[in-house]
Amino acid sequence: METVRQVIVKSEELHSRLWSKVVALSENTRYSGITALFIKSLNDVLDLHGKRKMPARETATYFVTFLSIAMLGYQAGLTGKRSPIANLC
């Protein structure tokens, strides 16, 4: 797992360095079609990187949601009544 984290950090550093190049290119008054293609392709890479990291966040969100619902159900079973917050759902 540590190796994966290191690779992610390294790739994000590279993305940051590349994006700083994009900013420098966009400030140039001689904006060309090649520059536009570079910006679009880098943007696609950054979007793909974000999508690859998203499943872990979604899994954690589902786990926390499931755990919260289970705790509400357990509490309702112990007391014999639902909490006002659970009634809103």
C-alpha cells in the first residue's frame, strides 16, 4: 500500500509541474493549435487520474453510510423506538 501512495504522490507532483507549464504556455500571446492539444490532453490525464482515485472514496462513503444505518437500527432495536433523526429519513 505504501508503494501505491508513493506512486500517487509522485504522479500528482508531475501533474503539478506539467500544469505550471500549461499556465506559462497560456500566458504566451502566440497561442497555437499544438498548445491547445497539449492543454486538452493534460486535462484528460488529470481527469482520468481523479476518476481512478474516486472508487476508494466511494467505497469509504458507502461503508460509513452502511455503518450509520446499522447503528441507527441497532439503537432503535434496543430502545424500541426510532430517533427523530431516523424518522426524517
